[in-house]
Amino acid sequence: MRKVAVFMLLVFGVVFALGTAFAAPPDKMVLNPGGKVKGTVAFDHKAHVAAAKDCKACHHADDAGKEQKCSKCHGDKTDGKKLSAKEAFHNQCKECHTKAKKGPAKCDECHAKK
């Protein structure tokens, strides 16, 4: 009986670990890239995945090749990271929207009004 319980715990642990590792990101997100003045940005991740077709268009990979969350590389200026989230989002998002001639590229088009 004890062996069965240990086996079941092991199976549950593996299934849980795999489930969280391959969990899909949320369809919609609220980003706060250090924008205390302008406020948050509503971000439709699902629409961007469909448009970009390649996660690498926005996400970096670590040395092992695994894609990272934005916060892994980008934070605020006080955390010592090379590029703040605000700078990264402004560079990446505005550049892509300008090139595509589609999507918001001005402050109030992205940032929620307070």
C-alpha cells in the first residue's frame, strides 16, 4: 500500500511539473513596465502570438534555449538589469507597430488613462 501511495505521489508530481512547464500564457495581460506616470498597458497576448507567429520575435531565450518571461531580463532601473521593462517595451512594441503600420505607437494609445 505504501509503495502505491509513493508511486501515486511521484506520478502526480511529474504531471504537475509538466503541466506548469507547458502551461499556456494568458490570452490577455496587464503590463506595468515601470510606467508610474502613464499607467498600465492592456496587452492582448493571443492576438500578438497570431500576428508574430514566432515567440522569438518578442521573447529572448536563456542559455539553455528556453524562452523567458519579460521580467527575467527586464525590470526597473534600480534592479541593475541592462534594459528596463519600460525601455524594452517601448523599443520593441513601437518599432514593430511602426514597421507594420498597424497598432498603437503613441503613449495614450497603449497606456490606460488614469
